[in-house]
Amino acid sequence: MVLWLLSLARKGVEVVARAEADSSRVLDSEVSGTIVSLRDLFEAVRRSEIHRVRGRLGNLSSDQEKVVESLSRGIIEKVLQAPVAMLLEAAAANQSAFIVETVRRIFNLRR
């Protein structure tokens, strides 16, 4: 089975994925919704932490602002790689229910 991750929006807003076997099928909505919820959670934490330390950073140039944004988004992407891959693999193997529930419980995601 081949997994194609069609888009992992860099802004963490929307994830579209597709699993393909003999015939194409779209990942179940629970997996997709969980991935979106994870990204939303991590994006909220990222924004909150930047806001929290913003005063201590002083006046940043436009380039420095871009570096802070890029760095923080890059960290989120790396941290989310494993859970997202696990969710996609579970969906492709039709074993998503347990993994979705586990991820939702670990990260305290609401349905």
C-alpha cells in the first residue's frame, strides 16, 4: 500500500491525505480530523509561546521575525512527523480506531 501525503500545510491549518490500494480511497475522517486537531494544538502553543517571550526579544527586524517564525514552525513539523506518520499508516492498514483514540488521549484532543 502506498501512502501519499498530498499536502501538509506549513501553516498547520489543513491536512489532506490519501491512501491507495487497488482502488483509491480517502483517509477516514477521524484520522484526518485528528491530524488537523494536532496541528491546531501545536500551532496554538507555538503562537502562545512566541507571544509570551515577544517582549524579551526586543525589536526584531523583519528578517529576524521570519527566522523566529521559520524556526518555530520547523520544530512543530519535526515533532509532528512521527504521530502523523503513525496515524496515516494505521489508516492505510484499517487499524485507525485504536491509534486515533490513543493520540487523542495523549494530547487531550476533543472530538
